[in-house]
Amino acid sequence: MSAELYLEALETPRARGGRAPDVFSPTGWVPMREYPLDEPVDFAIVGTGAGGGTLAAKLAEAGFSVVAFDAGAWWRPLSEFASDEEHQQKLFWTDERVCSGDNPLVLGTNNSGKAVGGSTVHYAMVSLRFRPEWFRSRSLLGYGVDWPIDWQDMWHYYREVEQVLGISGPVRYPWGPKRPRYPYRQHELNASALALARACEAQGIDWTSTPLATLSAPRDQAPPCVYRGFCVTGCSTNAKQSVLNTWLPRALKGGAEVRDLAMVGRIETGPDGLASGVHYHRDGSWHFQRARHVVVAGYAIETPRLLLNSACPRYPDGLANSSGLVGKNLMVHSNQAAWGLVDDEIRWYKGPPSLAISEHWNYCDDNKDFFGGYAFMSQGPLPAAWAETQVGNRGLWGQALVDEMEKYNHQVGLKIVGETLPQERNRVSLADERDAYGLPIARVSYSFCDNDLRLINHAMRFLRGGLEGIDAREIWSETEGTAHLMGTARMGDDPRTSVVNADCRSWDIRNLWICDGSVFPTSGGVNPSLTIQAIACRTADRIGDMARRGEL
Amino acid sequence: MFSRTQLRALAAGVTTLLSLASLLWQRHERPGRGRLLHTHGREHVMLDAAHTLNRGAGLLAFSVAADSAMEHYRGDFQNRAMYTPLVTSVLSLVISGQGQQDPRAGNNPLRNAVYVGTIGTGLAGTAFHLYNIGKRPGRLSWSNLFYAAPVGAPSALVLSGVLGYFSERLRGETQDFIPRIFGLPVGQSVGLMAAAGLLGTALEAGLLHFRGAFQNPAMYIPVSAPPLAAGLLVATVAAGPAYGRLRWLSRLVLRFTAVMGLAGAGFHALGIARNHGGWRNWRQNLQAGPPLPAPPSFTGLAFAGLAAHTLLEDGRELAP
Ligand SMILES: Cc1cc2nc3c(=O)[nH]c(=O)nc-3n(C[C@H](O)[C@H](O)[C@H](O)COP(=O)(O)OP(=O)(O)OC[C@H]3O[C@@H](n4cnc5c(N)ncnc54)[C@H](O)[C@@H]3O)c2cc1C
Ligand code: SF4
């Protein structure tokens, strides 16, 4: 196949004519229902990632008519995902954005995707639950804000998502309340994960194998993981359980339509102040899909951007923005690492990158000089990513870089997913520049606060100690780096201090919903996708309940 | 490739077929056994049982040879000692084949030596695997039980040696009284040994099938039938000569276990097909998928159980 063939999905939309790509075959198709533009569907969903894709499946299965839009392409992993870091950039959202602040974010590879299936197509599959107390972090732990959802409610939905994704996890999880058994067993640890285990044992804290959304045994049409380690560039075997190969096939079976290469530019509101549908760009022109409800699920930058871009005379500050909070409280996870060299051969590229984890500092509150927590995981960057880390953080180039890369197979590393606090100054707003569709692009401003920096310092001291404990040499700290995006349309109990309620329904426009990482009031010290999907499942159930009671 | 409903149907279908096959086998064998007893005399009963034990020992040795070759190849034969089980199990396999063909009574020092060596290697292997686990972080954790050197695997070698050793003891016995091994009448001691082997092997299958999350309902068969067979066998041994129905049932479930061991290889072949690339990618998937040669161990042990039955029957004839 030529390189162009590998990129075919980017050229013209695939999901049309009553069929959509079959992700379980190299070239096949599955039937897809289609809806006319001029008759309102029950739900128009913008974005098909962790939030939108999950919701589309659940709503379609509940009998609603659903059309979901994604600006990205509909790939077939078996035939179109190359073992090539450079080529797989095709999965990232690399549209232009303006980044500012004390710690301007580097967007694209590490935090946002553009594909049917969203960022989960190239996520690292780490599937963690929030610590129960985090849902009431203001009341119980003294920082951030409380969530409007009870932890037990969330744990019920975590369970549902874990079952759907066939999470492979440890038999016993060392932290937090007892949890039901993961549907699949933990994976074999690679040498990189064993290094984390030894580092934790040296420091006297617990560790475990990471609950991952990749199979450790066959399941339906998907094979178990082959441990080749290309996960964050897109898994070419379907072992990875992403939205693309779990929720979306269900959505199609349930009767949903998914439109690929369809960029939504504006949500229309009618004279009654309610949302009436979405304008989207597909096949070179703009179209309008009428809808009774609109759900925005474009992730924490594109969601506020779309809401702000949909401003109209009735809502001059953008939709759902009477609180003025749309775009504010953008959160990331601090993603710092300690790296070192050991004598043993490690070959950390083998297997999913983060096979072992410690959540010790998420659950232990002793002797902390900061609020919040962090998890840390073993690492396995592929060669190009590792070279980039060297260039970006240490300025190595030429022979120095070549020499450093010689050590690749002996490298170990521990990286955190650290909680950051919500701050109003961290925000997404509109820039003057416009993108290819003529839409104002997002301006993203981000700065760590003192608490965030104290957390990072604590983590770096601890991780370096761990590496010293296993006699690693040439230890150095990567102090830049963030991952994941959250906030910008937070949920809450009060219309003045939040954008949506616990059901992800906007306070201002009752048929406008937001269901993705944007609704997080706080970020927690764990990767967000499981929580996003749990929220989407809960929202779908709530919508079903409300529909039955005539409250929609 | 296979939905869960299809897998459920497959498991139910195969269980039915296995039951039918074992019933047929049981019917077919029944009259023959009695005749054998009367026309050929005591010596032949012993020889017959010894041959069955050879067959069991050979099957177990075959399992170990194939399995350890594959697993230790995967481990790059990093340690020279990793060749040992391969060599010993092949020897045990060859000698078992020879023993099964050998019509002479009286034991053979070479066979005896190989079988004792096999037991020794198996025990050393278990110790070695345990030592390996002890070195890893997490020690005796699930992760190590699942993926480190398998504690249970070398025991199959021990069992192969023990079956062979017993077969040699039987050949030695020609006198007209009930021979004893380890202080117990021969039928009983072979029975208890087979039951223990079945239980241990079921335990290992249980561990590894748990690791595979019992994703295919058929994975429950080898963790339920062999323990049942073992239980019935122990009950038969304990109950003495009287309970004919119990003996009948015990033999039936042993036969089920024997056929299941062969069908298990088929299921493992299916498991391999469900790995990425399936059988086209056999070089990797023979290693990554479920071990093709493992399930026939059950067949080997079930044979030992059936041999115990022959001996127990014989004991009954002799009993005053
Ligand atoms: C490299 C990487 C590794 C990660 N690893 C993990 C991990 O191990 N564990 C974990 O929990 N999380 C991980 N994440 C984060 C996780 O993938 C995201 O948090 C999650 O997918 C976000 O879900 P979402 O629904 O909010 O947005 P997304 O999944 O990003 O989906 C948004 C979708 O909306 C589409 N879209 C946006 N705007 C528009 C528009 N206007 N019109 C049409 N479509 C639009 C986009 O194309 C995109 O497909 C990782 C992310 C990355 C990038
Ligand atoms: S290591 Fe496993 S999950 Fe990752 S890309 Fe390979 S098969 Fe997929």
C-alpha cells in the first residue's frame, strides 16, 4: 500500500450510503442507519471520543435517534495504523491554537486527538477510578470544589465501563475501597514495570500492575495484546479497547449515525432560546442538522471554543455561559518524570507503556506540603518520542544525542499524573486568527500555581529516590510536560458557579448538554478517560429516566 | 471472531459430545475386561495395568517435552539447566513407548532409572521455578503466579516419572497375592496417586484459565471434570469392593477426562487462532496463545486412574 492509501480516510468521508467502515476488518463495512437533515433527530452529538462516543452508544441503545459528528477520520486499525511514530501523527488534533501563560501547553500528541473515537484511539489505556474523597475534595480534603455527584454513584458507572472495555487489572487493588474484580486479568509486567516495582519496594510503598484497556485474553472479535508497544500511536491489532472499537460499533448497531470528517462550526439557537441544531462542514460545504437536543463533547478546548463561537444576539457571551465560566478553570495533569540508566537490559518499548503503577500519593495524605495527589507509572517511550524528550528537555543534539540514544535499551523512568488545581486564569478563549473553516481559533492560557509546583517538587524528590533505590545512574528530571485536559465547562449544583448540572445539562439552555472531559470540577491524580466514560453512562441513564418522566 | 453466545453454545455442544464419547467407550470396554481377567491370569492383569501406566507416563512426558521446549525456547534457554526437562521428558517418552510394547513381566533397570531420574528432574524444576519467583518483586503474587516460571509445570514431569515407576513395580509383581506399593495395595496406591495428579493438574489449569478470565466457558470443563474424577476415584478406593455403581461412574468420569484432554488441545488450537494473525502467525502465536500440548496431561492421568480401576477389580477378585 502506498502512503496515500494509508491516508485515504482523511480525504473523503467514509460513513455514507448506509454503511460505515468495519473496524474489525482490513477493508470491510458495516451497515449504518442514516437520518435526513431537515427532520430533527433526538440528539446531535459533537465529538465521538470518550464522552460523545459512549453517550452515542447508550442513547441509541435506549431508542433515541442519534447523529454524532467528528471532525476526524474513520480509520480501520488493522490496515491503516502503521508502526511509525511520524506517520501516526495523523491521529492528533494539530489544528492551530494560540498557547500562552507561564507554562504554555504543548497541544497535539500528548493531549488531544482528532479521529472517530477521539483521543482514545491513541490513548495509553490507563483506566483508573477517582479516589472517592475527590468527589468532595472541598468538604473532605480542603481544596478545589465538590462534585455534584456522589462517589458511590460514580463507582457503579465505573463498573459498567470496566466491563464494556474488558479492563485487564490486578486481582487485588491496593488502594481505596474494595472494588469488584476486573473483567480480565492483569498483563505480564515488562522490565520497565519491574523497575517501578523494585523502586516502590525500595521506598516501602505499594505498587500494582496497572488496570489497562487492552485485552489479556481474546474477546469477541478482538485478540489479546501482542506487547509491541505502539499504543500511543494507535493500536493496529484492536487489542486496545478504545471508543472506536467498543462503544461505536454498539452505537451503529443501536441505530446511530456517525458522520466522519464533519466539523461542527456552530450550534444554532432558535427564537425560543433553545438549541435547534448544528452547522457542520463536510465534503467541502456547510450543512445544517436539525436536532431536539445538542450534546457538545469535543474535549476541554474544542468544547468551550464551539460554545463561544456559537454566540448570538440572545447569548452574546456564547452558549451556556451565564456564569461566565465557559472556558475557565482549564486543568491539566502535571506529567513530570525522573529518568535513569541501569545495567540490565530493559527494552521498555515492549508492551503497553505503563504496565505498573503506584497510587500511594493519591491515597496517603501524610507529610504532604501540597493539596491533591499524584499517581506514577512505569514508562516506555518509543525511540522518536525519546529522542524528542532529549532534545526538548536537555537540548542534546548531534553526537551528544546519538550517544544518549545508544543507551535507549537500558533506560528506566517513572512519570507522574499529578493533580492540578482549578484556576479561573487558566482558560480557553477565542483568538482573532481563524482556521481553515473560517472559525476563530482557540487561545489557551495555562500557568501552574504554587500548589501545583509544590506537588511536582514532592514527586520529583520521591521518584528520584525511587530510582536511586534501584541503583540507577545518570538520573535526571524532566520538569516540563503536561497531559490530559479537563475543566472549562464544569458541573456543579449552582448555576452561578458551574456551567452544567450533575446530568451534564446546561443550566442556561435545557436542551444543550456537555459531556466530555470539560465537565470535571477537579482533576484528581489519575488519567481521566474512565471517569469521562462513567459520566457519559450516567448521563445516558439520566436522560432515559427524564424522558420516561417527560422531563426532557 | 466468536461472540460470547457462540462460545457458550460451543462449550455446551462439546461437553455433550465428550459425554457421549466416554459413554460409548465405557460400553465398548466392559465385557473385554472381565474376560481378560479370567483367560490370561494375574500376571496379565498386572502387565495390562503396567502398560496403561506406561501410556499415561508417555502422554505426560510428551506434554512436558513439547511444552518445556516451547516455553524454554521462548525464554531463550538462558540457563543451561533449561535443557534438562526437555532431555528427561524425551527419555521418559521413549522409555514409556518401549515399556508399552514390552510384553515381558519383570522390571527393567534402565526404565526404572529413567523414571526415577524424571521424578528427580521434576522436583528440581519445581524448586528452581519457586526460587525464580522468590527473586521477583511481588514474590508469591498473582502476577508472578500467572507469568513467572510456572510452579505447577515441572510437577507434570514428576507425575510422568511416578506413573512410570509404578508401572515398573507392577511388572515386578507376579505372585498370587495383592502386591503393595508404598504400603498400600497396588490398586489403591495407583488410584490415590492418579487422583492427586488430577487435582494438581486441575489446579494449574484453574490458575491459568483464571489468568485467561475464563473468557471461553469451555475453560471451566478442565477445572471441574478432573476434580470430580479425582473425588470419585478416592471414593472408590475408600469404599472397597462393594459399590459397583460408584465404580461405574468413576470410570465414566475418568474416561470423560481422558477424552477431554485431547479435546482440550483442540480448544487451545482455537485459542491460538484467536490471537492476532491466528494460525498464519503460528511462529508467534504458538508461544503467545494457550499451550497446545498441555491438556493431554489430563489424558495421561486419566489413564492412570483407569489402570487403578483394573487393579482394584483384580483386588476384588482376589479378596477372600
Ligand atoms: C497520547 C495520549 C495518551 C492518553 N492516555 C490516557 C490514558 O492512559 N488513560 C486515560 O484515562 N486517558 C488518557 N488520555 C486522555 C483521554 O484520551 C482523554 O481524556 C479522553 O479521550 C477525552 O475524552 P473526550 O470525549 O473529552 O474527548 P476526545 O476523546 O478527545 O474526543 C473529542 C472528539 O471530538 C472531536 N471534535 C472536537 N471538536 C469538534 C467539532 N467542533 N466538530 C466535530 N468534532 C469535533 C475531535 O475530533 C475528537 O475526536 C490520553 C490522551 C492522549 C492524547
Ligand atoms: S502493545 Fe498491545 S495495546 Fe499496545 S499497540 Fe500493541 S497490541 Fe495494541
